[in-house]
Amino acid sequence: QVQVVESGGVLVQPGGSQRLSCAASGSIFSINAMGWYRQAPGKERELVALIISGGRTNYADSVKGRFTISRDNAKNTVYLQMNSLKPEDTAVYYCHVRANSYRYWGQGTLVTVSS
């Protein structure tokens, strides 16, 4: 019914940049928030960045100043611009959509930061 699809996972060198995209489609309305979580091997899933309909954003301390979240409301799409990538950013990144009184998740996309 509701599809959440991410793209943009890559292998990138430290210091590089990459943009992730996530599009929500289907029977969806009144999106409260869209954002990104990530999970590294052996670690708990953690919030990376979140943006609500009013434009307020929330970032993990570890990515502040390096990552920027944005959205295209007309396309129900959220982006994560990642700059100055570090090896510790390596993780599976999951798109998160809060809508329809539910929390939807994408399948995840792998970002690997390594020389």
C-alpha cells in the first residue's frame, strides 16, 4: 500500500560526498516527518536526521555540520546530503516516514566509507 524506496548507497572515499534519496508513494497522506536512520554492524539503529512538515530539523551530533536533510513535498521525497564522509559513517541507511498514523521504513541502502 505504501512504498518507501531509497537510493544512493555507494562506496566512497573518506572526505567524499554523496546524496541519498527516498521517495514515498502509494496510499499516503499527511506526512508528519521524513528522515534517515542508520545502523552500523553490531550497533543499534540510530537517528541521523529528521525533517518535519513545518521544516524543523533534527540531527545526530555526529553528523551536524556535515549532513543536510531536505525534502521535496510535491514528490514526497527526502534527501540526505552527506559531506566530509568518515569511515565511522559506514552503515546501512534507512529512510523513515511518519504518516497515516504509522511509521514506515525503507529497505535500507548501504553506504561504505573506505579508502
